[in-house]
Amino acid sequence: MRIYPAVDINEGKVVQLAQGRFDKATVFGGEPFEAAKRWEEAGARYIHIVDLDGARTGSGVNNDAIKKIVEAVTVPVQVGGGIRNMKNAAEKLQLGVSRVILGTAAIKNPDFVKTAVETYGDEKVAVSIDAKDGLVAISGWEEVSEISSLRLCFDMRYIGVTYIVYTDIAKDGMMQGPNITATQEIVNRTGMSIIASGGVSSIDDIARLDGTGASGVIIGTALYEGKIDLREAIERFEEKLP
């Protein structure tokens, strides 16, 4: 299982949200690139970045911060937030990121997702599915659609998507454990590479997700609050990965 330490950026600062709410943001000290470098030094082989401003507004507000991260680390970087057309995707990839994560676009413009996968390949394009009570939330989690997370997974698989970043919003940032049942169902029923996110608060949580067959896990708050030792997690769960 790949361990993805998260660097969520809001107004140029490293933050973690609780249940996706911007009014429940915890700001952590230091520049985003410093956080990414710290996780790389702890053994991270992939960095996960979310442009929270971009997720809300649909534009690359934090491109400068993302570029600094790419330049500061030697490991691959994946980025999500506000990537809603081919211009946005190309812009992020030109910054040097290795994978773009499309969210709102999967609901509002699936043809764009299909074109992006056909243009860049399934290794460089992932889709983020953020679930609230089983339904997909979009636009920075501020709008809930009527499409189930499982249905959207099937739709994305049909058009060539391999990687899904699955987040249970109710769990995100709450340090109460991930939604194992929902993750297990998506892994079992879709056969896709599922990167789980939301609620991971301990090594035991990672072990439970590893047991679902998820291909990766994104960890945010637990790292910043010192609840999980990143080096320990990587040594335990990534040792068999290339």
C-alpha cells in the first residue's frame, strides 16, 4: 500500500479541514514546500497536494506554492483541486506534477475526464470521489450531487480511469477512523486502484485499510498532530512496493 502524506493548501498556508468545512480549518506552521520536504525526508515516495482554493473557485490559485513543492522534492507529486478543463490539467502537469486528480469535472464534464485520460494516460490522471452519505460532493464539498460514489466509479472505469481517490467527508479531519465498509465495497466491486482518504488516525487504521485491498492511503491531520509516524508507516506498508 502506498502512503501519501497530504499537503492541503488554503490561501498559501498548510491546513487541514474538518469534514471539508473551511470554517473548521486548522492552520499548521511553515510553507507548503517545507511540509512536503519534511515528509520526503521521512521516507515518503509520493506527495499528495490539494489546492483547496482551486477546489472552491475552479482556478489554480496556488500554482506558485505547488511549483515550489515540485522543485523542493525529488519524489512524484499528485495534485487535485480546481482542475476542470484541459487547460487546467496541462497547466498543472507543466508545473512538473506527476498526476492530476479531477473531482468536480467527473460529474459536470465526464468528456473532459475521458479526453484527459486519452491524452496523458491513466497513470497521470486520477479521479477524486468525495462521498457524503454515499453521494458524491463537488465544488470543494460545498454541493452534494444525486450520484452515488459507486455509480461514479463504474462510470469512470468505463472511460478508462484506473485511480480513484475515495474520501468519506464525514470522516475527513475528524481523527475517528476511516470508513472501512464503504472502502471495502468500492475496492471489491470496481476492481480499481482505490486510494483511501479521510479519518486515518493511527497505524491500526492504515492496517485496516490495507486489509481492504486499497492501493494507497492519504494521511493528513494524523501526521501533522504526530499521531502517526510516517517513517514507521512507510516501513510497514510500503516495503514490498517498487
